[in-house]
Amino acid sequence: MKNMDIPRLKQIVGENNVKDDPADLFIYGSDASVHRAMPWVIVRPEKTSQVQGLMKFADEERIPVITRGSGSGMCGQTVPSHGGITLDMKGMNRILEINPPDVYCRVQPGVVDDDLNHALKPHGVFYPPTPASSRTATIGGEIGNNASGVRSVKYGATRDSVLGLKIVLPGGKLMSFGTRTRVEATGYQLHKLIVGSEGTLGVVVEATLKFVPIPKFRCLGLANFDRLEDAGHAVADIMAGGITPSMLELVDNVAIKAVNKTMNLGLPDVDAVLLYESDGMVKEAVDYEINVMKQMCAKHNGTGLQSSYDAKERAKIFMGRKKLFPALSKFSELHASTSLADDMAVPYSKMAETARKIHDVAKRHNIIMTAYGHCGSGCMHTKILMETSKQSQWNSARKAVDEIYEYVRSINGTTSAEHGIGISKASAFKAEKADSLELMRSIKRAFDPNNILNPGKMMDAPDDWVTATDLRYMVDA
Ligand SMILES: Cc1cc2nc3c(=O)[nH]c(=O)nc-3n(C[C@H](O)[C@H](O)[C@H](O)COP(=O)(O)OP(=O)(O)OC[C@H]3O[C@@H](n4cnc5c(N)ncnc54)[C@H](O)[C@@H]3O)c2cc1C
């Protein structure tokens, strides 16, 4: 650990905005991934000039800087594997402008997604990329990971909603990328490059985001399937069926069992459930889309078809999906839910086969895996439920992860749909993007010649994620 010049840091960001208490360092040493590594110090700037001062200091001293929002990332993006300064951006959490005539807003990066949507609601609009973690996820973290959510099938991921960014580069220079207009053809779209760069290129200090009208009508439907494959085929038909669902979610049997067990929802013990939603300003158009989706489900042996416009009914239907991630953690006392191989995307026609493959691999390696996700975007989530105290289970998880990603690549899928790369997915990412890794490293050098921003992540992370850092769990020798 480098001896940090705490008085100098306090001069830059203020007396109360620097922490090096071991308890704080411990908290900032993990995120929602399996990894743990302690930062040397935590700094919480309140304004852009402080970020500039900090980045100048860190670049001169060659100190790693790990920019952090709420730390809900699932792949170790904010785990300081090389030590350094954790730059906590939650102190910059102001909504700077809501501009309905020009249909954009400007926010600081520490604004929490739900808070932004709460502020937008009186204007009749919403910011749509919204991940399931919207109660805690910050706009900066969503930009870092190119987050998306249940409605991204219709409204796109974070990258589709970002019009412009202000970022601070290593050395302290403030740059403005993008515009406040809907279209732009003025050279490289550098703001789009920053989205999904996981804090490796610059520190976002302001974002200009577009928003969309809140639809007058929303209808949510459900179908049960005795065979996972049938649900997968229904998804493929719906997405090729000339309509634009606002949500299309798959929940498999392991997930159904988990939510039934923990929330007593009484969902039928079927192989899979499909949730489908349509929204819009004209009820007839929504009716039409819902009917098309019902027909597709029925064609593929979907049963128990139901749908509702009523907000309370919709919340009830959606409850199992919404609470799925916490439910998985409680699946069994012996097993913990780990974010591994957690969000590949695959072509629609391969959804069912992928879900089946995940179950086969899990069975062979004596671990439990589930398959669920935003299948309308081709996104297949899974988690590995395992006995985290046993070294043998980590060895199994390592093999299972490798096999699953190899399969995903073989069907032209991709390593991550929305959770990003960080440390845990680096080896699969490197295998998938082998052709472009050197180009990516050149881009990184152009932004960050001294490699201070989130070093050792993505293309520069070790291949073996189990030993890349300490694990967040106690493992028996
Ligand atoms: C229960 C649960 C559910 C989830 N559901 C979803 C989901 O549905 N969809 C989804 O996409 N993700 C989901 N996630 C993952 C995660 O919540 C999202 O990716 C979220 O956007 C991360 O936000 P954060 O503020 O926690 O970012 P962090 O984890 O703090 O940071 C994420 C990345 O962004 C970078 N970063 C943060 N702030 C800045 C900044 N100001 N400038 C530059 N880089 C920055 C960090 O360095 C890091 O690389 C879920 C996580 C959990 C725990």
C-alpha cells in the first residue's frame, strides 16, 4: 500500500471528504461481485473542480483511481484490485436541468436512477434504461456499465439515452462530448465510447440524457410453459412478429421455486413462465400487441394466459420477477447466490437451447444454476448457487463458467448484455474480442497514458477470476 498524502487530499476535496478508516476501506473493498480488495483511501468530491484537482494529483503521483457510484456492479468493476483511491461520486448528486421542450435533462453522475425518475414524473416523462437495481444504481454507474433493464427491449440501453457527457481526464482536463440534439454526425461519438468503459477512460461529471413520454396504457401478461424450449420458441416468434413489446421476461423452474419458497407466491411449478408487456398511448394498439403475444404463446403450448392493465394486478404478476435476485440468495441455507456467468446475450432462436445448456452444465458440475432474464433483448441471466465455503465448488464454478461462455461464443452470443466485464468476465471477454483487444488498449492509452483509471480491469484483468483478487467469502483450505 502506498503511503497516501492525506493532508494534500483534504486540501483538494475538503476536510470531511476523505476517509481512511479501516471499516470504510473494508466496505469499499467489494461490490455485488465475488471479489474483494481494499482501496488505500476514499475520496468523495462535491464539485467538478475537486475531481479535476484529484485527477491531476493522482496522475502526477501515478496512483490508481477507481470511480464508484453505488458499487452495485456484479463483476468487480469497482473492486480496487491494484489498490489506490476510490472516488465515490455519490457526493455529486444534483439534477441540474429538466428541459421538457428540448426533451432532455442534465444530471450529475451520483444521481440515483429512481430519484431521477421521481423528478421526471410530474413532467409526464421517464428515463427508460432503468436496471432492476434502480433504487441504488447511480447514473454514473449505469453509464460505466451501459446498464439496461426490463424495458430496454423497446427503449434501448443506457448508450441509447445518452446525448452528451462532461468528463475529467487523468491530468485534470475537463472535456465535453456529444450534444443536446437528437442526431449528430460530427465525427467520432466519444460520449458513446465512454458508455460501457467501466471507469477506465475518464470520470463522468455531468450527463445529458434524453427522456420519453410515460405511456398512457400498460398491459402485462403471463403464460406458463411445461417445456422451457416452448417458451424459448415463443420468444423468438414474438420478436420476429412485427410488434415491439415493452417487456419480455423469462423465468425458469429454479427461479420459480426460489420465489415460491421465499415469497409464497404460489406460482405454478412449471418449466418456465413468460412475462410479456405492451405499452403505448392508444389502447387499441396495446390490445393488438398483447393479443399477438398471447397467440404466439398459445401456439407454443403456453397455458394459463392472463393479462391486466390494472397497476395493482400488474405489480402482483411482476412481483416474482422483481424479487428474483434476492430470492435466489435464500434458495437454500447451504447455498449462496454468486454473480458468475451472469448475463450473456444470445440470438433469440437460441434462447431455449441456452437455458437448457446452463442447466446441463450446472448438473454436471454439481452446482445449481438458474436461467431467467430480459429475453426480449436476448439477455439471459443466470447465477451460480453454491456452497461458497468449499474450494471444490469454486473449482466447479470455474469449469462451468468456461463451458457456458464457450458455448455462448459458439452460437454468436456475447459475454455480457448489461452487467459488464470487470474482473469476473475478463477471460471470456478476451476470448470473444481477441481481434480488437490491442485497439482497445490503444484507446485506453490515448485517454489514460499512465494507466491510473481502474487498472487491471476488462482487457487487462487476469484470466483466472478465482485468484485475481481475494474472494468475498471465507473458503475452507
Ligand atoms: C440486485 C441487483 C440487480 C441488478 N439488476 C441490473 C439490471 O437489471 N440491469 C443492469 O444493467 N444491471 C443490473 N445490476 C448491476 C448494477 O446495479 C448496474 O450495472 C448499475 O448500473 C451500477 O450502478 P452503480 O451506481 O452501483 O455503479 P458502480 O457499481 O459503482 O460502478 C459501475 C461502473 O461504472 C463506473 N463508474 C461509476 N461512476 C462513474 C463515473 N462518474 N464516471 C465514470 N465511470 C463511473 C465504475 O468505475 C464501474 O466500472 C444489478 C445489480 C444488483 C445488485
